[in-house]
Amino acid sequence: MVGIVYGLRSPSYVAYGRRYETCPRALLQKNSSCLRRGYEFKFCKESENGHVWQHEPCIHGGRCSASGACNAWFEPAILKYQRRCKILFSMKIGWDIIKQKSLVDSPWYQLKIETVKLPSGKVLDDYFIREGANAVLIVPRTVDEKYILVKQYKHGARQRVMEFPAGKIDEGESVLSAAARELNEETGAKAKSLKEGPTFFEDPTNSRVEMSVVFAKGVEIVGEQHLDENEDIEMIQVSSDELRCMLINNELSVAASAAAGWMALDTE
């Protein structure tokens, strides 16, 4: 469902967990009459031209200029859906940000306190929000079909954890460029192909940081690791069966890595 979110930069739109400053339907040059009616657009598939969306119900017959291809719905269903969308699109699903103050502002971490107004009218004076650079997580699969994991100390958890290579996206850097850089820095490897996967919110309750998953194939170790002074990263290569056992036994205790691992196994 696509809905309007009100805030400092208003309005913006949210569709399936992604935020857009312009409605995604308009970005994808959808039919303006359908846009005004407020129909829901559903993600269908990926094509050579990118993402293909279609809306329902389609009142234009078997094919609609606002979609790839969709079948017409019966009139009663259309009327019912119109009423439902009218209600949904009249609701404010976001909180108004009345005031914002920065408490911590470093290259690695930003903490803000916000005064927000809920749709009910209630005001919260001390809502804490973490901000910072978005991140990328890479699922590397080697030419001999082994997955590369890294093990390193994480001070937040106060223990060494097993996970996939990951790191921050530099300002002005694309997701795929960041993935290639982080993969090489943490493992000394390069990939023949990189495919961008889904993007997760790190902690949607108190953080606006997002993490994008990238699937790397044809990975080969071509050099040494390029680690920061505070990094001590051990590399481990595992088979698909070994990765599955590790996931079942909770040996990948970082949520994003666990989710990405299951996705990789599911798409083999």
C-alpha cells in the first residue's frame, strides 16, 4: 500500500517499506486518472526495464496504460475498493515533527531528540532518533559455490559475531559501489557480478538508517584485506549446507545477516 507520510519534508510517500519524495506511481509514469482515484499498486516482477508495477482494480479493460498487464475486476469489487482506498488515503499515517534538536553529531553516529505530534493529537516531547550513513551488507558466493562469512568483535554485543561483510555507504557512493569496496576491504575479494537485493530498516522504531543487501557471485580472493586499525576480521568459507546449519543453530546472530542468508539459500 502506498500512503502519504507527513513530516519535515512533506509530503513523502511510502511503498512497501521504501520512502519516496515523489509518489512511486508518478515516478513510474502511471496513468494520472488512476493516480487520482488512489488505487493500490502492487509490485509484480523485475524486467529488463526495471520494476514493473500494476494497479488493481483495473477499470480500463484487459490492458491498462498504468500497468504492465492486469485483468479487469467486476464493478462491485471496483466500487468496494474505491471506498476502501478513499478511507485509507484520507488518513495521516505519519507523525508531525514539531521540533528537532541534535544531541550527538559525529561522522559515525547522530542522535536527535524530537517533539512529535501523533495523529490522535497527543504530543511526545522526548522521542529519540538515531541517524547516520546508510549501510550495505554483501552476501558473497565464490566461484566454487562457497559463502564467505566474517567473524569479528562487536563492542555493542561485547562478543565476536559471525556475519556477512557489511559497512557504511559513503556520501555520494552508490549501493553497488559501496558493496564492491566493502567486500574488497574486509575479504580482499572481487566479484564478477553484484545484484542489489532488498533494503531493510535497521531499527524502524528509533532509527532512520537503512541497510541494503547485495548478492555477489563469482567471488575470488585477489589480494589482502584492507582493514581499519580497530578491525580484526577472520574469514570463513562455508557450503550451502553448512550455512543452513549455522542459521538453524543461531550462529549468525546479526539479524540482517540471518535474513540475507536465508534469502540467498532460497534463491540458489
